[in-house]
Amino acid sequence: MTFQTPPVFSWRSILLAMASTVICTSAAAQWLWLDGSGRKVFSDTPPPSSIPEKDILRRAELESTNPVASVPANAPTPAATPQISGRDAKLEDKKKQAEAQEQAQKKAEADKLAKARQENCERAKRSKATLGSGVRVITTNAKGEREFMNDAARAAQAKRMEEIIRTSCANNAP
């Protein structure tokens, strides 16, 4: 029995190689650029003239076969050609409104916090002035009974008021 070795390159493999080359060549004819909002845009046509040269990341390798590619980048576009920006105006408006609302909410929270700190600062200053005046101070203990504050408690309370003044009043200085 005689065995015949198959040829290394069959016609089928050659045709398959040629077809894949054509497919890969057409896939390589892609443009890549960054649009105005910084998003990557892939296209088989060149970017509009409004895209700066530095934002074009990849050019089509087959520019000479594309009749649009032969037009200079600074040439005006015909009025009949619609300009597609890839932007959704309503979506952008909604994003801007959401951002503005978020900023307003953050500002309101910051104002509320600043007001609370200012009130704490004023209360602590008044308490410290009272403690420093030498007037006898009455407090209420855990049982609800009134008692006079002794010197050790007065010193501890004055130290606490100093800490509150240091933390609350430092951020409120004009």
C-alpha cells in the first residue's frame, strides 16, 4: 500500500490566508480619537475638523482609498453634511442639573455645620467667661440634685471649654 503525503499548502489554506488578510486589512482602516468630552471614538471615517491633531490617537492606514480622508483637516465642512456630535443634550442637561443639585446640597450641609460650630464656639466662650469670673456655679448631679462646683470640677470644665473653643472657633475665624 502506498501513502501519498498531502501537500504542505493546499489551495484551501491559501484562500483562507488571503481572506483573513483582506479582513484584517479592512479592520486596520480604523480611526481613533478623543471627542470633546474625552471619550474614545472609533470610526472608519476621519474625525471632524473640530478635533485637534493631538486628540487623534490612530489614523486609518488606508487613507488614500478613502475620498473623505483626502480633504485637508482645516477645510470647511459642507453645509449639507449633518454634524453628529455623539452627545445627548438632554442627558447632559440632566447631568448638569444633578451636579448642581449635589453642589447645592453639599453647600447647605457645609453652611449648617459652620452655623453649629459658630453656636458651639459662642456657648463655650460664654461658659469659660462664667467659669473664669469666680462666681459660684451650680450644677445638677446624676440624681438631679443641685450642688456647687468645686475648684477641681471648675478647672476640668474650664479645660474642656478651652478644647471646644480651640476646635470650634478655629474654623470660624474670618
